Amino acid sequence: MDILANWRPLLESIFRWAHVVAGVMWIGHLWFFNFVNSQVAKTYDAASKKAVVPQLMPRALYWFRWGAAYTWISGILLLGLSYYMGGLLDSKIGDTPGMLVGLGGLVVAFLVYDVLWKSPLAKNEMAAAAVSYVLAVAAIFGFTRVFGGRATWIHLGALFGTIMAANVWMRIWPNQKKLIAAAAGGPAADPSVAAMAGLRSKHNTYMSVPLMFTMVSNHYSNLYGDDEGWIVLAVIVLLGWGAAKLMYSKSATAAPASYT
């Protein structure tokens, strides 16, 4: 069969489909937690919290964390097939060194982000957010020194996606388990547990908006193909974070609650 002869496009199609389905599952639950559940939870009394949280959160967090896992895994597989093996990397330093820079950059990005948001600077959220943006722009510019425009855009998306997935499995889920146990009548959780889970979930929500633009950026060669494409991407990140801020503001108003 001809389709079997073209194994790489077939695999890419399967992985892309899985990536989109898992991504919808993940981001859908992420936005539910941040724009819906976070507001509703404020209305719970002690009895309601004990009745609802142990039933709702384990179920929702199951789909949330596994959606994150499969989105990231399928995304890395796509990155490998399309860019590291498929000729789209356009590396200026060679394919293998370019691949090592790309994959290594994802790991380093989470480590830098995690240290930053555990540092004393994190007490000033606006200052830490500004530093985070500067670091994101530096990563974009750094990628342009190694990759072509299209690969630069997709690697920023992979960078955000890696940070988000690591947040889910290393910071949000472990702390949420403690909160669920406390709501069910177990030992009270330290306030820092809820703070950590909430902050990292908030960060994921902000990163998700520009991330989704990079996922479809292959359609916009007029943007990533220009010499100033990295500047356009830096602006898109800022606009995406601004859009997330507007959605947060809207979620806290009376309009969503009144269905208007």
C-alpha cells in the first residue's frame, strides 16, 4: 500500500491528531479550573467543600494531568519527525547539534523558570513576570541564532509546553493531592500548598494562549519567514498574556454567573 510506503507522513498525521485531541483535553480542563471552578470554589462552605472537592477534583485532575502528558509526548514525537528527522529544522549549526540545542533548551527553560519563581523575586509577581517575559524574548532570539524562522516559532511553543507539562506533574498535581486529602477530612494542608498549585496553574493559563498560536504557526510563513519574525513572536507572546489577563478579569465578573 502506498500509504505504508510513506510512513513518516502517516505517523505525523497520527501524532498530530493525538496532539490536538490531548491538547483540547488538557487546555479545556486548565481553563475550566482557572475561569470557572476557581470562582465557584469561593462560594463553598466547609460542608460543601468536603462533599464536592473529593468527588470533582480527582476526576477532573485525572483528565487534566494525562491530557498534559499525552500532549507533551505527542508534541515531542512530532518535533522529532517533522523537524529533527523531517528537514524542517533549518539548523545553522548542523542537524544533530541543533537537535541537542532544541531539546536541551526545553530542560534548561523549566529549570530557570522554576528557580525564578521559587526565588525571593517571586514575592513581587509583576517584577517576576517582567523578568519571565525578558527571558522568553531572549529564548526566542537565541533560537533564531540556531534555527530557521519556522523552527524558532515551534520551539518556543515546545518550550512553553514543556514548562506547562512539568508544572502539572511536578508542582500542581502533587500539591492538589494534598488539598484533596485535606478537603476529605485529612490533615490540613499548609497554605503554601494551595499557593503553589494556584500560581503554577495561573502561569500555565497565561502560557497556553501564545502556545496555541505557535501550534498553528506553520500557516503563517509571512510572519515567521521575515527577518523580524522573532520580534513579531515576542509581540504575540505579550498579546497572548494580555488576552489571558482579560479572560481572568471577565471570569471574576457577574456576567459568567448570570449567563449573559
